[in-house]
Amino acid sequence: MALYGIKSSSDIIDVKTIQSACDAIDKAAEDFDAAARKIEDAKGYASGDNLKVDGKTMEESFDIVKGAHENIKKNILEFTNSIRATANSIYVAQSQELAEYQAQQQSSNQ
């Protein structure tokens, strides 16, 4: 029994469109790196005696926010890579299913 019901190449997942969408998401994720760099730059202005409240600086807070931005990008890339891998697996399975269907049709026509 066919898992996907593929009987035509037009039934196969459009892996190129999925790849392009993931690439666009990855490109947008680069903004989190840019933001992390700006946060690091801003930390320089709020370190030491420049910005101190009750003897404490904001440096640790900047590091936390910067780390969060870096993690967001990392998580996005992991997610899009997972989507790519899943799409590729489905594409291979669907292509194989189509080949099997076509072979079955050809043998029943003989």
C-alpha cells in the first residue's frame, strides 16, 4: 500500500520551494547576529563606572540578552535544517513510490 498515494510527479513534494523558504528564514535569522553584535557594542557604553546602580553594572544583563539573541538564531537554524532533512526524506520516499507505481502500471499493461 502506498504511503503518499503518489501517481504523478506533480504529486511529489516541492522540495526546492521548501529549501528556498528555509534559506530565506536563515537569512532573516542573521538579524539576530547583528543585534547581538550591537548589544555587545552597547555594553561597552554601560560598563564599569559609565552606568552603575547601587555599585552594580549592567554588563551581565547585556550578556544575557546577547546570549538570548544568539540562541534564537541557533534554534532557527536547527529548525530549518530539520525541515530540510524532513522534506528531503519525504521527497526520496515519494520519488521511490512514484517509481514503484510506474513499474506496477507498466507490468500490468504488458
